[in-house]
Amino acid sequence: MSKPKSDYHINVFYSAEDGGYIADVPDLKSCSAFGDSPEEALREVLVAKSAWLAAARANKKPIPKPRFRPAIYSLPH
């Protein structure tokens, strides 16, 4: 059995101020995107995440490990 691949958590939320949806990757500083729908915001943030990681690699910057999880995942059972 293969080990599950961990990936970065993505938040998607509606912004009344911006009149659309924002998606962000909390573990990657300033990595966010806008869309007219949640799906569009998600597609755009995946592009932004790829660009963020490529720029970090190209500039030999540290890349944080995926670790952010919403509070709901850390509630005691």
C-alpha cells in the first residue's frame, strides 16, 4: 500500500468586499487567488501555488512542509 501524498490545505471563501471568491494556501505566504465562483478560485489558486513553489525552488528559498489544518481537524474526539 502506498503512503498517501500530503498536500497544502486550501481555504475557499466568499468575499462580499471583493464580490467574489478568494482561495488561499495558508502555509505559503501571500499565495491566494480570486474567482467569480468557488471552482474558479480553486483553479486559480492551484496555478498560484505552482508558481509560488517554482519561484521558491528557482530562488533556492525554503519551502514549508504542509502543516496548516483548520481547527475542526484538531478537535478532541
